[in-house]
Amino acid sequence: INASLPSPKYFSLNFKDEYPDLQYRKMFVEEYLNELLRIKLNVKSLKDRAIINDNCVDLMIKGIEIGTLWVHFTCVFWAFGEWQNSKGKEVGFDFKRYAIERIQSYFQYKKSLT
């Protein structure tokens, strides 16, 4: 986050400290896929029936990472549009700052994926 900008009034983006780490995301996705498969098979337990392998988890994580980038990018365009529409009006939200912080988050997250 660019420290030269004034403190935001109504939001705070802190993805670096608040976004779950890779280990937690993998654990979550594995549990999610196991539960999804258990429901799809209509069984009480997957024990001795099926196993979600690491490749499935890794593919889902990659999809989530691409989706995360897409959300950052979408929020940037939305915020700049709202900033443009709100010029000259008192809206109580700094759309321009939000867009700048989101684009910074986009590039920081994209860099972390390489």
C-alpha cells in the first residue's frame, strides 16, 4: 500500500497479513473437495471409497489463484468507474484510492504466484 496516500475512511486492504497461507488454502480445498465428493456419492464417509489426490487440490488452488487475480482486476475497473461517476459529488468513499490499492494488490499477488 502506498504510504503517501492518506488513511482510508471506510476500508482497509491488508491481503499480505490477512490472506490465508498456501498450507491453509490446501487444507481447506482438500476438505471442501472431500465433502463435495461425499455429498455427490451420497455416503456418510469416503473411507475406503475415494481419495482426493494432491493433483486435484493443486489444480483447484491454481483456479482459485486465477480467480483472486480476476477479482482484484474487476474491483479496479469498478472502482475507477465509480470514481469517474462520483466526481463533484460527496459520496463518502474514496473510489480512486480503493482502485489504486486493489491494483497494487493485484500485482503483489501476481508476483507471489511466480
